[in-house]
Amino acid sequence: MQIWSHTDKGVSRKQNQDYLLIETLREDSYALCAVCDGMGGARAGNIASETACRTFIEETRLSLKPSMSDRSIRQALASAVQIANKKVFDQSRSKAEYYGMGTTLVGGIVMPARAVIVNVGDSRGYLIDTDGIRRVTRDHSLVEDLVERGDLSLEEAKHHPKRNLITRALGTEIRVESDLFSLKLEPGNFVLLCSDGLTNVVEEQEILYEILHGGDAEGGCRRLVDMANRRGGPDNITVVLIRI
């Protein structure tokens, strides 16, 4: 298993409120990873994203045991999200300048033959192989809901004025619901986690091409971030790439 990552504040933002963490376990055969995209502007979105990311990784690590079933792993990830949510929620009420802060989260555990991914918000997880690119996660956003109801096309969603309005986030309520996804993996597969600073300006087929054909896999994260920045870099950009 090989893991690469890159994060950048983008062209338009003064501060990077994205945060990522990666830990490897059991002789580098298991990877715990998370990407969080903070929100709140001056109200410390960066604090929210770091707190959620660190808490999620720590709580997941403490829950993991050898030979855990898929169901047990899913329960561990869901529990870690709840604990991270409560920590950000409590923190948001500890200082006036923190009130209203929150963060997205996409993360999980990646193993040699399988992965379990969890998400809240619109940071995404993808599976990439020679058959193409598949978005694993579902955005918790207004436009995603409108697309699912048939009120908006995928093309219209890309340019909708409220495309950045998310319907779930860590830290904004006392509890949060997360979505979980189990994946079967084979050698040569890639798992990609990213914030919306990438997917808002780089198409999925472009991500696929860059990872499989754009050059060495090690430089793939940086190439994707550079591509987003060449298109204006309107948001913070974070990418984690894992090759099985």
C-alpha cells in the first residue's frame, strides 16, 4: 500500500481551513485517513477541521481490533464521527469567535482487500481503477438533494448559486448522521479522498486521467491541486491518494 497527500489554500483564500491526517497500522498494511473541510470563516473553521480530524483518527484507532468484521468497523467509524462531532460542537460554544463553526469529514480505514469509508458533508471519496472512476460517497448538499429529486440536472448543479450549501456538518448540532460505504479492493486500485476545492473545478474524468495516465502516481495529488489552482483555486484544496 502506498499513500500520498497534498493540501493547499488555493488562489483566492487567505487561510487553509482544510485538514488531513493519515496513520498507518500493522506494518503499513492498514491506513486510517481523514480529510476535513472547515467552515465558519473568521469563526475558526480551521479549528473545527483540525479538531474533527484528530478526534476521528484517534477514536477510530482506539476502537480497532485484529480481524474485525465489516459491521464492527462501520460501528467504530460511526462512533468516532459522533465523538468528533460532539467535541467540535462543545468547542463551538466555548468562545464567541467559535460559535457556528463546523466541518465536513470524509475518512475511513483502507486495508489490502477492502475499505470502509464514512462521510458527512460534501468532501468526497472515490474508487479509481482501470474500469474508470466511481464516486463512493454522496454529498450532503442542497444541490445533491435537488438532483436526486429530479429538480436539477447534473450540469445545472455544477453552476447552481447554492452549490456550496451543505445540509450536514460536524459541530453544528449535538448529533450528526454519517453515511458509511464498504468497498472491495484489488491490487492496483486507488482510493481518493478530497475536499470540494478539487471537485468544484476539476471533472471526475480529469481526475481519472491524471491518476492513471498523467504521470507517476506519487505526483498525482500535486498535479490535481495544481490543476485546481490553474482554474482559479477558489477554495482550499486537499487530496489523499492510496494505491493498493
